[in-house]
Amino acid sequence: MEFKLLRIDLSSMKTRVDVLNGGVIRKFIGGRGLGAYLALKEIPKGADPFGPENRVYILTGPIVGTASIESGRYHVVAKSPLTGILGDANSGGQFGPWLRFAGYDGVVLEGKSDEPVWISIVDGEVEFHDAKKLWGKGVFHTEKVIREEVGITDESVGSILSVGPAAENLSRIAAVMNDKYRAAGRAGLASVIASKGVKAIWAYGKRKPTNELYDKKRFFEEAKTLIKKIMDHPISQSLYQFGTSVLVNIINEHGALPTKNWQRGTFEKAPDISGERLAEVYLKARKGCWGCAIQCSRVSEVEEGPYRTPLSEGPEYETIWASGADTMIGNLEALIKANYLMNDMGFDTISFGATVATLMELYEKALKGELPEEKAKELIELAGDVNPVWGNEEALLNLIWMAAYRNRIGDYVAEGAKRLAEYFGAPDIAVHVRGMEMPAYDPRGINSMALAYATSNRGGCHLRAYAVSFDVLGVPEKFDPLTIDMKKVEYVKLQQDYFAYIDSMIVCKFNTFSTGPEDYLGVMKAATGWEDYTVEEMLVTGERIYNTERLFAVREGVNYRDGLPKRLMEEPLPDGPAKGKTAKEALEKYLPEYYRLRGWVDGKPLPETLERLGLEEFKGIVA
């Protein structure tokens, strides 16, 4: 199996193609895994995330664009300006498949262009186009103009990856966008792309990855069996019916819906912003990524009123939570509008909503005299008439524009919650891990998430290990989310390794509610010809990837120690089923066992662990 990697040097406007095969592909597969390996080898220690020495890896995997097994995805990897360590983000839509159809399995952006450009990749040919007239424009306008220029206005043909004004202005919480509404959202990697002078990439071509499969007939037989198993599962059916926001009421009922910047665990207006409410009033259609049968995406519309919003995709669960419960906004129409604007400006909706919630608490403290006097005065002056108080819908909407163009208080919101809170003198109110804002599951109410968050390599993240699946949803077995159980540690590690593999193939993580590694053995053998492939090798591959990511942070000397923010460790929840709980006990009991299973000490892999995983070339990092 070969992996065709297009390298684009933006300093010289020259390209070259590397063909990877053999050992490195079998060890790292593609996507997230290959990106982690290449980044550790090629990005210099101490590199400025916005400097020309940083690189952006936009990668697919051997399954992408081959069959209806939720394979319409791609992965972005670079040094993160938000965390200072390895950042990665995953997106669906159509760009991943169309990049492969255009002739390449991955793209590396190197160097820095003197002028803004957009890049076309068509049947293997690469061209650079002047993007000065697109600079400063939103994602929707950018896609419209590029499609007009290439002469393909049918949005099902070809695909565009782009960045919005948030990234152009180097916001640390900017998202890589594609197909208008899809986002590789986390870690601020869009700003790294923009720092290189790249506004967009157009991908189109007629390559057929299915013709390169080792055994096409067998592959489709295996894929047919797999998709039936996925679609027969009740969680897949629920995602089709209500989308990801079906979780709003579920998590709220468990007392784990972070509310008022994580000061509470329940939100009285949760039913008003739930997936059920979205489906009942605003849903116009369902949509899926390329090759998707689940179709979890919502196409919604607000037809009239102050928050009138045209047909658009979303909002998803995390967006509804971050801009809703976390900021105390219970108006779904305002959240639909906010989601639309955040997509156009190119923001990570998790980080943006969480940062606004942090600002609201800071503003409250400023008015009460609980911030340093000079900082309180500065904050109030910068906020002006925005009035960022709890539940203020207009403040949320105005801050999207202000942060995207770095106007007044928006300049600080664009930096993310950690830097915002530090600047105004209250660092402990920013809820983050490794500088990345945390998503919508309070580990005080779902205690296995304490370990999942603390050990996530990229920062506050639910997608390294989605422990909600076994603590709340009962997949693969049900636990009490408030009870300490050491078996949860095994599941967290297993999910981290399994998910690292899933992100490298690449297929959607929603498949993992109904599948295990063994379910992908047949399609991988048929795709690659690795007839001696085993489930054990798959999981070791995932473990290798996870350790490679951790090595990047260890090498940088920052953000490799595992922990949770002070609020979650020391402030008990005041309400709900988890009232009185902190995350302290769970993390202190789980972490030593996790390190034993991983072969780590104090967040660092041991040399013998690297030897076991075939990572001897990096032993010097931990020596």
C-alpha cells in the first residue's frame, strides 16, 4: 500500500511528492498517526507555531473515500498555537475523499507565502492563485468565489478547505473549515494555515481509491457487513433521529452538563436547547458526510425574528452546550444564529463558547470588585456596551465579530480562555487542560472523564477517550458514573488506543459505539493486503501513536504532566445528582494505575515502553 504525500513549500512555491510505503505506513497508518510521526521528526523543537518552521499535515487514510462506512474524513496536525504542543483536529464533510480523488493521500504545507494564496489540486496538478481579494472574507463567501472561478458550483462535486477571518487574525481558537459548515475545530490549527498565507485549498479529480484496494470484492463484502452492524445499533439510530444534541437532556439529567462556566452541573433551560427541541421546531433536513449512513448532521433554519438564519448545518451538541448552558443562554434561535456566524468566521465552537463563558465570569468579578483594580477597570472599558453578563444573547453574537477581527475585548477573547483569564488576573476560572478549553461533560458527575481529560494528549478533549460511552450510555458495559471502579482505567486506555487507530484509518468515531477493533480487521486486510494483520497489532499501533503524541510534549518540555483545573479538583458541584462531588478522588486513584498500564512515569513514557512499541529512534527524548 502506498501513501502519496504532496509537499507544498510556500516560501518557494514549489512542490514535490513523497511516496510512503512499507514499514512507516503499517506502523502509523495515515491521518492522525502518520501526522504525529512526521511532526515529531520534522517540526523543530521550540518552533514558533506561527513561524515558517512549523508544518501543517492535512492527511487522509487507507479507508477514506472507499465505501459507506463513515469514511468521509481527514485529519490536520501541526504544532498548536493554543497549547504549544502537538495539535490535531478531525473533520468530516467531503474534503478528505476529494483530496484523494484529486491524486493525493495527504498534503504538507511548509514555509510561508509572501502574499495570500489559495491552492487548487486537480488530478495531481497544483496551481497557486491570488487570494488577496478573499483575505478578510468569511468562509461562505470564500467558497462561493472559488467555485465560481473553477466553474463548478455544484457543492457535491469537489471540495474546499478554507480559513476565516479568525484564523487570518491569528486567533488561537480558529477552526479549519471545509464544505462551509464542517470543521477541524480544535487546537487553533487554522491560524497556522493562515500564518503561511494560505486562504483555501480546492480539491477535485477522478482518481478512484477503490481501484487501489488489494482485494476490492472482498473489501466491499466486509464493508457491507460492517455498515449493517453500525446502522442496527440504537445509538446510530438515535443520532439519525436527533443528532448529537440528543445528549443535552441526557447529560443534564446526570448532573454533568457544565453550566455558568462550570460552576454548576445542571441547566434549567436544557430542554429548550435540546436535540428534541431542535428536531421539533427548526429541523429542515438530515445530512451526512461523504459515505455516511448515520446522517447525524442537522440542517436547520430560523425563518423569522431577530435571529433569522438561513438553511445551514448544525448546531451540534458541543456548540449548543458551550454557547448555551455554559453562558446561561437558553434561546435556541440565538444559538442557531451564533453557530452560523462562528462557522462563517471560522471559530472552534467549543473553545469560543467556553471563552465567552470565562469572559462573563470575569466581567461579573470586575463589577463586584473581585479582580485586581486596574484589570477590572480595563475589562469594563474594553467591554463597553457589549455587556457580557450571563445569558446575554446579543453579547455572544457581537463577540463573534469582535473576536474574529480582534476589536476591543474581542482581541482577548481571540486568545482563548486560559490567556484571557490570566491577563485579567483570575487564571483559576479558565477551565482547560494544557491550555485547551474542555468540552461538555463534567468529570465531577462522570468520574471516568477525569482520567480521560487529564491524560488527553492534545488538551481538554472528549475524543481521545469518550468515557461517557460506558459511564452513561452503557457501551460496551454500564458503570455508575459516580462510583470509583478501576476497570474504568482499562477502558480509558483501550479507547485512547482504539480511537488513535480510528483517526488514522480514518473513519468516524460514531462507529465505535457499535464496533470494536476486530470489526475493522477484514476491511483493513482487504484494503492493504496485510493478510497477517491482527487485532493485537491494531491496538499496539494505536498505543504507538498515543506515545508518539506524548513524546512531542515531552520534547518541548511543556504540558506533558497530567492534571485537571483547580475548579474541578477543589470546588464541589452545588446541584444535581453529583452534588458535593469533585474530580479529585477519581483522578488521584485512577492516574497511578493508568501510568502502570501505559508504562509511563509522571506523564513520560519509559525507555522500555518506547522499545516495546518500536519507537527506539525517539528514546533520546526521555533518556
